[in-house]
Amino acid sequence: QKEVEQDPGPLSVPEGAIVSLNCTYSNSAFQYFMWYRQYSRKGPELLMYTYSSGNKEDGRFTAQVDKSSKYISLFIRDSQPSDSATYLCATSNSNSGYALNFGKGTSLLVTP
Amino acid sequence: NAGVMQNPRHLVRRRGQEARLRCSPMKGHSHVYWYRQLPEEGLKFMVYLQKENIIDESGMPKERFSAEFPKEGPSILRIQQVVRGDSAAYFCASSPGTGQGEQFFGPGTRLTVL
């Protein structure tokens, strides 16, 4: 079993829709949870960074972590065509030296 | 520009040659991580370095690959005697001195082995 699982999509939504992206993980020791956005042939861009369980909101983005079910979510409100990219979830913990464990990414397409 | 810098952005090597990838972390960051992204694969951790120290190299192939982060200058990922399977995008990330999970990535070096 991979440590971080993520549906690769592609996920296609109309402009203005609410997007829900999800990951599951297997190692209960993970403490830090991140979402990155990666445009084609570019480096990952950090969107959200959370520690332990709970919600975090930043503009149109909301990240949720449920450690009891080992489930991570990213919600994008009022989605825009410029949000079209691959979204990567990542986890880490202090015991691993903070090396990130990534899902394979979900490809999102927001159509005008 | 205070972001993570990587060069070259594209590198073409023939089988058996050496590849050297460079990474300059964000200003004020002393922790460097290298990741590899193979086609259709997720990002995989390779090595974690601080100045003059390799902290964790559990993701590095045992042969041909090495990394360093000298006291002065950029971090270097070196691949000796490259093979076609080394073709991938190599990303460097840096984090603040606290070493917590928030990492910022560079634009990557795309290595093609002919």
C-alpha cells in the first residue's frame, strides 16, 4: 500500500464550481499536511500547509485534515480556468526528517 | 527574486556521461531536499541536506548518485554514468532552519539521457 493515495483524475468542472480534491494516507505518524499546485513543466507551488487535524482557509482555498480517518481534502471555491493544474497532496513527520511523501496528483481542468 | 533557483533547467546527456544539477535555496533557508519526478509517477524524495551534512539519503539510489551542500555555494546532485532510466525532472526544495515540513520548490531540472 502506498503511503499517500490520490485519485489521478482528470477532474473537469465548469468555471465557478466548487472543487473537492482528496487524499488518503496510511501512516498515522504523519503530522504535517500540504497541498501543492503544479502547472505543466513547472515546479510545485505550495498552496496550503497545516499541522495536525482541523481546517485552514486562505482566500478561495480550504484545507481539511481528519487524522482519525487519515483523510485530507482541499476545496476550491469559485474555480477559475487559471486553477487548471495538477494538485499534489503531501505529508511528513519529524521522525522522517520532514521528507515529503507525495500522492501522484489529481489533474484538474476548469472550463470557461 | 528570493525563490529557489535551479540550473540548468534542461540538461541532455548521453549514456555514460555525468550530470550535475545545482540548487540555490531561498535566502535564509539552510535545509535542502532533492526529489525526482519520473513520467507518470509522483514526486519521490531522494536526499535531505543541511550545510556540509547529509541528514537523510534513504531515497537515493545506492550507486551513481551523490549529493552535497557545501558551506559556500549551491547544493549539487551528481549522477555518474547516466542511463536512460535517469531521465526525469529533478526538483530541489528548501525550508527554513526550523526544519519543519513547509518546503518551497524550485522550477526543476529536466534531464534527458540519450
